[in-house]
Amino acid sequence: MPPEDPTKDRTERRDGEVIAMHPAESGMQVGRALLHALHNAGISVLYQDRQMKTVWARNMSAPWASETADGKDLLSPAQAERISAVKLKVIESGNADQLELSIPGSQGVRWFQLWVDADRGDAGEVLGVVTTMVETTEQKRREQTLKALLREVSHRSKNLLAIIQSIATQTGRYTETLGEFLARFRGRLQSLASSQDLVTSSNWRGAALQELVSGQVGRYSA
């Protein structure tokens, strides 16, 4: 049997996965692949030593792409101090930390999530900090939109309950028996539901008076 060619592709199967074992899989190839991944995912990475000196930075786009590579010249003093305090805390304790940051701009506020991790040597000593930055502006806007919608739903629900309470009061004032009250109250609730359907079908733009009147009296004139 001829000896195995050391340059030939070799793979190992582990739990259904194929792990490439090729000599050409160098650190440079892995580095280039990771750079592509960072760019496609919109992730910025910054490495600083214990003295907070920038050693390297990757995929640093605005507002982080600056002469200092960490965006300090684009941040307010309070924001820069807040970031520095978190990094120093991580260097001293060795424990990872994170923070959320908002940066005003010409097109509105931009939001970023920052993760700060300690880089340790072979002996466990902290050599520096790795800061990972991801923009979360769109997620923040969706959250704000959802909160606004929930507030609107709560407001409309309270108004609707007030209307139902008023209907119950007015109906009880002009009925003498429980059966008569239930019949009238049920009919008025159905009319209210019909009106809500008209408003909903128009995407909350309102309903024409003719449609509203027709929906209310139609069931009684049939």
C-alpha cells in the first residue's frame, strides 16, 4: 500500500460534521475568513493592551473609524469616560462586561451594544481587552415602535371599557327586568363590535357615516 500523501485532503467526521484537515488551512486563511464574517455581520473589533493603547482594530466603520481607532474623538467626554471605566474594570477584575451606547447623528440617534472581554495569557494574566461593537439602531427602533403600539392599544382598551361601562349604565337606567336589560345590552354590544369592525377594516382611518348608520340599523330593519 503506497504511503499517504501529506498534502492530500483529510477529513474527520464528528457527530455528522465534516472537519477539514488540510495543511493549506493556514492562519492567514482563517483570518481572512473571519474578516469577511465580521464585515458581513456588521461587527467591529478593537484590541487594546493594559495601558489602553490600541494594538489592532478590524472592521472599524463610522463612528468608530477614527485616528484613535476607538472613536473617542467622535464621542462626548461622558461617553468616552464611561467606555474607559468599563475597560479599566475588566482589566483589573478580568471579568467580562458590556454596555449600551447612544450616539447622536445627523440622521438621528444611533445605538450600539459593546462587549468588553479580558484577553489572558498562558498563565492567566490579563494582557489587554477585546471590545466588540455591534450597531443595534434598527432593533432599538423596532422596540420603540412596539412600545408605542402597546401604549396605543392600552389607551384604546381603556376608552372601550369606559364606553361599555356607559352603555351598561344607560341600559340599566331604562329597563325594568333583568331579561330586558340583557337583551338590550347584548344588542348594543353587538352594535359596538360592528362599529369596531368598520374602523379596523379601514386601517384605523375612520368609517364613513353612511356605513356606520347602515351597520347599526340594518339588523333591526331586516
